[in-house]
Amino acid sequence: MADGFYSFWVPNVAYQTQVYHKQEGKMPNSNNEEREKRMAEVYHSGTGLLNDQGIAINKSGDEIIAGEDDRKDFFELDDQGETEALQKRLADSTVILTSKSSLTEQEDGTFRLDVRPFRRSSFPSCEGERFGNQHTGGWCSGFVVGPDVIVTAGHCGETEAEIQETAYIFGFRVASADDPGTTIFIKDQVYFGEELIAHDLSGSGDFAVVRVDRVITAPGASPLPVRQSGSIGLGMNVGVIGYPSGLPVKIAFGIDTVIMKDQDPWLLANLDTYGGNSGSAVFNSEGQVEGILVRGARDYDIDHENACFLSNRISNSEGSEAVTKASVWVDHIPEQD
């Protein structure tokens, strides 16, 4: 795809292609920082999204946290409650995208993930900013839709060459409030892109359907149910599961998180999401995938006086994160035998 082909697209940041390495002789990794920058440029662009009549949908606002911050860590969910037990099962079928070069295969067959402190523009989080003690490990999110098939945003993998240099990791989470996040993964949790089955990155769609290198056997993972027809109604509750800013998985299902607009092929909702949420599954209250989170706006503000960053906040009524509807890409999921 030529740079600047789409009205909302931004020129690619050049980066060196690498592969993951055995423990000995591993090269220094800078791919994640570069890919995160590229993904953020698209996620925050907020222009060029067209409805089915070719009219700009006028996504607006610098929204990140709409109303209360509804994000939860995996360990906070209650197995005994039906709703949160469902959300844990859904989270088991999500992945963080990271560069192959950020993984080290160890002698025992496990993989170690290179992680970074949670910083924005080199600043630490301000006092009271959530998840400041956690580390980051990637730049996009995705979810399982078939035995060896993962869906993400189109801007998270534009070419087959790019997806083949991407690792898709299950189980990146924290076990307690003091835990900064998983760094060691068993082989069943780590997969590599093999084939770009379908892709769009235009004013009328943003999705990638990816086949990974083998059948997915990650603990608890299974293909998620995806809406096959019709559309969720305005005002209906939705939630999102993904990896905001590359942090360990966050689950966000607020009681006031709803569909604000339906401008086919896009949904707009007041979701609590960040740049690393690109590619996250957006669910209805029954756990069915309604679409892919693809656009937002400014994630953080810098408090220069205190030399720290904090989340940008607005009211629930102002939220308008953009979602590629399932109807745009569901037919590209390979049929199962």
C-alpha cells in the first residue's frame, strides 16, 4: 500500500525487520517502540472514516476515559459471578500483538517477553493514575475467531510480511495489584503470524484476518462468537477487552458504556480505550463480538509542572470511540470443516 493512499493514513515510520532469537546472541529490540508510534498515529487520526453513503462520520472529541474508569485487571474479576466469569472466558481468547524480536526462546522451551516501564514521553504516571506500576509489552490487541485465526485492526498489520514478523501472545496479565505483569509464557501461549487472509485499511473498513502458525491451544482460548447479521441497537451496552497502551489485559464493561451512533460500517461508543486497544474485540452484554476497536484520540496529558502523565477524561455523553462493525469482516473468517 502506498503511503498516504487513504485520507486518514499517515506515512509509515521505517523500521528494521527482525525475527525472534534464541537466548544466545539476541539482538537489541526497538521494534515495539516504533510500531507503537505507528499504531498510535493511525488510532488517534480520527479522520477519513466514511459511512455507507461516502459521508464522513465526523468522529470527534479527545476521549479516552469516558465518565468513570471502568477498566479492570483480570485478577479483579469474580469467578463466582456469572457476568464476570463470562468476561474472564472472553479475556482468555484475546492476544497482545508484539514484535517477534521482543521474545527470547529459553532453554526450557518457554518464551521471555521484553517489557518496558509504563512511560509517556519519558514521563512516569502522576499520583493517582491507574496501572502506573505495570509494564508494557506490545502495541495492539486481537482476538480468536477460528482454530488458527485471529482478528485485529487493519493498521495493526498491513502486509503479510508485517504479520509474519508479529507475535500473538495469550495470557499477558497481572496476578495482583503489585504484579507488573507476565513476562514468561509457555509455548501454547505464543503464536506467530503466517498468512494475511483478508485486510482493509480505508475509509470504509479497518480490519485484518490473520492465520497463525498452528492451531491455537492456549489455556482457555476458543473462537469467540461474532455477530453474523443485523446490528446492535443504539443505547445498548457494550464492553471491550484489550491491552491499552500495551499494558496487561484490561476488561472494561461499564454500566453506562453504550453505542452512541451507528453509521454503517462504523459504530461509535463511549468506551474507555487507548492506543494499544486497536484491534480489541468490542462485545455486547451477551459476550458476542460486535466489532473491532480502531480509533480514538489523545490518550494522555502531560503535567509538566509535576513531570508526569495522566489520562485524558471526558463525560460519558461525549465519548465516541470508533469500531469497525462485524458485518464488514465476518464473511472473511474461513469456514470450519
